[in-house]
Amino acid sequence: MSVYTSVIRPLLFRCNPERVHDFTISYLSFLQNIPGVSAFVSAMYKVPKHPVLETQVCGLRFPHPVGLAAGLDKNARAYRMFGAMGFSFVEIGTVTPLAQPGNDTPRLFRLPKNKAIINRMGFNNNGVAYAVERLRKRNTSIIIGGNIGKNKVTPNESAVQDYVACFHALYEYVDYFVVNVSSPNTPNLRELQDKKPLSDLLRTLMQENAGKEKQKPIFLKIAPDMNTEQLDDVVDIVITTGISGIVATNTTISREGLDYPQEYIDSIGAGGLSGAPETQLSTEVIRYISEKSKGAFPIIGVGGIMTPEDAYEKIKAGASLVQLYSGFIYEGPSLISKICSYIISQKTKK
């Protein structure tokens, strides 16, 4: 057991999940500005280097394939410290054009028996202008992704305008974009995954991208709850619109396989489930998309990566890169180096 899992996690898990999250981000944001701290953290969580780890996706060079998923550093406050911990890329957001408080609290719940989390945060963030101000001070080589969404009050008919606004605001400050239409926590948002509105949204963003001097990769983040017909549509949309690839997957609305009384699960209410119960579901979505598309575009795999084996399974299923969220919460920063070491061991087997 690591210091994190034996000492730090038990202490953190005694406190309200959202308060712990806010405190942690604020603390990391403070620490990253103290000279020498980032170097100390990097030495403490040293990630191995090896040619088999180096990954190039859409012209971006990643020293290894493990990144931080959107949702943890929503407002781009602590990305430098996450880079010091060993992540090769950090996805900030989801950000929206205007600041919004998100859904009513409580809205974040731990399920330790299953190493899972349920959240219905609702795109709570300080708005895209705040994220831009934080990213202006960027003095790190870590790759940054911008996960963009729409404001809750924006009707779906006008959603394109919100995504375009975020795209232009963040364009100079991020290395790639992720279009989030798959969160279950904003009313009617997943309706934008339907073929026509999704095609229209992505075509518009690609037109805006084409008008830039240098185009940035644009990925689509999808839900794990799609049926095969919907996944077939997604593959077709990615190919026909020419976007860069897919992030698979967001949180699930499923509650299958949880080791808690149904009454307790019902009392938590709506929200997206992440963590170990989602591991296989997201991996199967990755495998299906990769096989259906015949590897025509890159996939960023996320969802239930709790162990090095989970990460490698997603890579074998077709993911070029992987992202951590719940696994990072439950296992701590050492999971990054463990995943990289495991990939090296598997890829250098004789």
C-alpha cells in the first residue's frame, strides 16, 4: 500500500467529497507557485521513460499515454501540479461560456465498496474567461486539452453558439478540444448526440477550426450507454465531419453491480457513475468503435481505469491514450507510474 492509500485517502474520505475536492484543487494551486515544490513532487512520483511509451496523436507528442480526465481541474487552476505528478496531459473543464453554479448540493457521492463515484455536478465552473486567465500564465510543457460544453440555460437549438464561443476563447491556450455532449447531468444535453444535431455542431466547429492559421485537434466525448446503432452513427459522423477522434467514455447512468442496498442507491438519485463498475463497459465501447472504424481515428480511453491492467486493456482494445479520474481519486498519483511501468513490461516481453 502507498502512503496515499494507507494514510491520505482514509483522512480525505472522512470529509464531504465536494469540500475535499475544492480544498485539494486550492491547495495544489497554491503549492505549484512555491519554488521547488513541483520539482520535489516530480521526483517523488517519478514516471519511467521508454520509447514504447512515447505516443503521437494528431501531431501532438506525448511522453507517455496517461492523462487526467476532465472534471477534476474544471477551472484550470492546478494543471501544473498535475503535470508535476506525472500526467503527460491534463484536460481542463468542462467549461461553459458563462460561469454557472451547477446543480444543487449534495451532488458528489463516494461508493468505496465498489471504488466508484456518482456525481451530478452539472458543469459547475467559473466560465471560459476565468479558465483563459489561468491558462495565460501557462509556463509548462504539459499538453492541455479544453473540454467545452453549453450553459444550462442555453436551449439545445442555440447550443452551437456556446460551443463556438468556448472554442474561440480557448483556442490560443489549449492544444486540443473535446466536445462534451454526453454528460448526464445537464438537462437534455445528451439529445445533442443524435445524428443531425451532432453532425451540425461538429461541422460548424470544423468550419471555425478551418478558419484558423493552425488547426487544433477536436475530439468528441461520448456516453457509454449508447447502443450499437448509435455507436455506428458516431463512427460515421466522426469520419464524415473530419473531426480528430473520440473520447470514450463519459460517466454511465447505469447502477448495475453495486454492492449497496437499492434504497441507498435510490436515495443518492440521478448522476453519472464512474470508477470500477464502468471499467468493462467503457472498454467494450472502445473496442467496438475501434473495430467498426478499422482504426480510422484515434480514441482516448477513459472510464474505470483503477489498475495498470485496466489501462492496458483499453490500449489493447484500441485506445491511443488513456485518462484517469476515479482511479486517481482511489489510488493516488502513483497509479500513473505503475501504469507506465506495466505498459513497458508488456510491450517489451520477448
